[in-house]
Amino acid sequence: MDTLTHHAYLSTHEPKFAFDLNLFTLRRFELPTLSIEVSRGIIKEASLRPETGKLGKILIIIFDKVSLEAVQALLKVIEEPPAQTKFFLVTPNHASLPLTLLSRVMIWEEIPSRKISDTSEIAKKFLQANPEERLAMIGKMNELGEEALNQLELLVDKKLKSNERARVLNLLIDARGYRREPAMVPKLLWEHLALTLP
């Protein structure tokens, strides 16, 4: 799916995604106060499988205030979500959230648009290059990190047909997960992508 290697994210504003949301089951909850009743509804929604043909499920929860009971109800499902389920908690009041919740989420940060434009050009050159040229670009791609993966997803989404697109997007999603592994050597990951991306 930073784009989606963690299971839960926290942001002050609704996130903009670098991939096609139509590939996922998207559920949005927007309310002034996150209550225990709403939390139970979110837990129930999280337990349901994504729609047929979708890569996973994204739950966006937008709120201003939250009750302690609501947080307690959500903790377990946020810490151990069903497979392929990602949570986005959106609130302007991070400081008011309990530490038990803050310790289970990753802060979502937007990338400045100028950097995105530069990275997009480099990612385009990477995809157009032959494997030998791609291998020569590994250092730069690794330096660009998550945003390079974001731009590759966008380009693949536009360029490939649906059956091949799903396979390659899954490859990129897996790459994001591997980047977070403590033992992962980034150069090996980029070598793998250089040789396997179409």
C-alpha cells in the first residue's frame, strides 16, 4: 500500500494517498467525538473482509475529541488489525490522546510538492531504464526512500493493465514492508526492484 507499512497512522488532516484508492475498500468515519459506540462499529467494520478484488481495507477515522472508553476499545484492533487493514486516525488534537494510543500509531507526514515533482521524474527514469541503468540508480532511489516508492506506485498504476498492475503494486507494497525490517539492506531491496519491475 511511508505509504502503508505500518498498521495505524495519526495525522492532523485527512491524508492524500499516492496510489489509486479504488484498489482498496475504503471506509470513512467523520464525527466530532469518537465514542465507544462508534469504536465498536469501527471494530466490526475492521473484522469484515475487503470487497472482492480489492487489495485491502483502509479505515479513515476523523474526530475532534475521543473518550477514554473509545480508545480502550480500539487499542487491540489497532495493535493487531485484521490482515490487509490499515487505520488512519485524523485529529487536530494529538496532545489530548492517551499515550497508550500514541505508542501504537505512526505519524503521517505529507511530502512537499516540489520534492514530489523531482522524485516523480527520477522514478519515471528508473522505470524507463533497462536493468543495468536501474542498478546504477539504486543509490539515488534509496536516498529518496518512501517517496520513491510512492511515485513508482503512481506510475505503475497509470502504465500497466489491471492484472499486471495488481501484481506490481503488491510487489511495491511488500517492498515497503521489507524496508521497515531491522535486518533489511536497502541496496538489496532496490536491486530486487530494479530487476523485477516491468
